[in-house]
Amino acid sequence: MSNLKELTKEQHTNAERQAFVKVLMSGNINPKFYATYLWNQHKKYDLLEAMATAHGVFNDIPSIKRKISIEQDFNELWTEKTPPELVPSTHEYIMHMRDIMSDPEKLTAHVYVLHMGDLSGGQMISKRVPGEGRMYQFEGDIDKIKETIRSKTNDNMADEAKYVFESATNLFKELMELDIEHYME
Amino acid sequence: MSIIWNKLIECKDEIINIFEEHATEFDEPGLAHFNNDTWVNRVWQNDHVRRAHIDVVDARDTKGLWMMHVCVFPQLNNDGPIYGFDVIAGKNKMTGAFHDFSASATIDHPMIEGYKEAVEDFIPSKQRELPEWARNIFTDKMLAAGNVRTEEEAVAIIELALDNLRAYLDEIGEFTGAGDVDLVTAAQNYYCHNQQQNPHTPRTMKSLGLNEEDVDKFCTDMLFPKIV
């Protein structure tokens, strides 16, 4: 069992303190703005899940993959022809994945931050966002899934997990800098 | 009559011959849906190549354009590069031609070094600026030419792509067994992910008059399918 939660506490807390999270939790986030967030998340999850699957990270928990549910949530909310903007941190994340594609431990650190987040705080977010919120709906016992993810982690993953929290923080900041008329309805 | 189109159609026939010589054509589930009078998709495989795909859209009569996409993925225990050749051409010019040996699991793979030597002296008259998704996956010697109007330059690009395809299929077998399956899978997925970010692909295919829904599905499921 790892101490990853403690080791990444500072970065985790910093991500949660961002203004975007307050908008997300307000219950009034503009659906178009939320869809922009989903589109950026989709790019990250799609790539991470394809790479982590290749290394067997999801072998015992295949149903936690989020790519399709994020896609469905996005398609429900986005009505324009051209997709929304990808922020710089999303591009940077895609480049970063090239460097870690051979390292299942580092990929697991990403699953620890992203999927564990959806299974934890995501459960509160799900009731406050527009649309069906499929991204936060999981099959099976959530506590058991979290335990399975936790059992795959170790302290050596801390640096990579910190990177993922910092990448999320940058995403939140950059989303708030987009030229969007109303962040909330 | 169009010299450029004629040369490209000869090139397409030659690519099919090369695939026939080296590999066996197979029925890929779902691919038949994307075959009709103007749109042709065929795939081959052998012990060293898991998917050699040629995709041709012949919209010469309706839109004055002809497009070809060729992509060869090695088997997952082979760390060799991914072969790519894409062309779109109007009657009097190639508006875009792209060719590369893109890295899979091994960035400095010997086949990539060989490719770089082969293209070293080849400088198209107009080099394209590459977007970020392309810089993530293509080599620094990727051939990216636009507005190719002369027959000489078109033929040079075609010959280069054909020579490199023959060399690729002759050499790729040497690296079967040299790749870690998990790593090659992740690397090929990385390539596909970045290719899927190319906004021009669906836009171009739709401009050829293909059904919009079909194009969207094709670009996700058939053009650069991730292994998951």
C-alpha cells in the first residue's frame, strides 16, 4: 500500500483551489464551457487509456475507462460544427505521454489521479454539471474499484502523480483564460 | 487529360502490386461500408505487417480532386516505423503530398535512419509548416510538399514513396521479435492519437463529397484505429 495521497497532497489541494473548480461545483456552469472542459479531458483520457491498456493497467478494471462516456457527455452538450479549443496544457500532456509510453508505473500514476478523482470528488461533481454526467457513472462497487487502483500504486509514482495534478491545475487555469462570454448560466 | 492524375493512378496500381507481392489481402470488419464507386479501401497483412491500408477517393468528375492515403503498421512485436504516404491532387497540381517513416517504439530505428538518407537530397519546392500533432509523431525529415505543379517534382515524390515502400516491406521482417508488444502497442496508439487530431483529414474528405457521417466514423474507426 502506498502513501501516494500524502505525497501528492500539496499538488492535489492546489488543483482543487482553482477558480474553475468553483465554477464546476456551482451547479450553474455554462454547458458550452463545460463541454470545452470535456473535450480537453477527452483528449487526455483517450490517449492515456489507449497506452495504459497496452500495458495491461486496466486488465482487472476495464469498465473504468472513461473515453466513451466523456465522448457521449460531450456530444450531448456540444452543438457546433467545429470542436472547441484545446488549451496548451492539453497539447503539452499529449507530448509528455510520448516520454512515458514505455513506463506502466507512470501510466498507473495518471490513472490514480484522473480515474480515482472521477471515482471520488467526481461523484459530487456529477450532480452539478449539465447533461447526463456519464463520465462519473461507474459500474460496480466504487469503493472496491478505488481499492483496486490503490493496490496498483507505490510511492515511486509520486513525481508522476504530481505532474498529473499540475497538468490539471494548468488546464483549470487555461480554461478560465479562454474568451468565453459566460462561465456560468 | 491530367498528367498528375495519370501518374498518381499508376502509383496507386503499383502500391497495390507491391502489397500483393508482400502480403495477403484480408477482410477487415466494418471496412466494406466505406467502399463504393468513388471510394476504395483495401487492407493487407503478413507476419511482419499487421495492417497495410490503401484508401483512394476518386472525385475527379465531381470535385476535380483525387486523394490517396497509404499507411503500413508493423506487427506489435516489431519495433519498426510506420510507413505513411498521403496525396491530394487537382487536375494540374498536387495540393499536398506527405510521406514519412514515423517512429513507433524505437525513435532512432535503423529503418528511420535509412529513410532519412533516402530523402536527404529531396527538397520540395515548397516545404509546409507542420502543426503540433504532426511534430509529435513525424520525423524531422518528413516530406511535406504543397502546390506541386511540375511533372518532374510529382514523379520524384511518387518514385521516392514507391522505392521507400518496397524497401520498407523488404526490411521490416528483420525487426519482427525485436519489439516489446506492450510498448509497440502504446507507441502505435500514440501515433494514431496524434493523427486523429489532424483537423484537415475529415475536412478534406468531406470536401470530396463523401457522406459526412461516414467520414467522421471512418476517421475514428478505420483511418488510424487505436488498439484498445
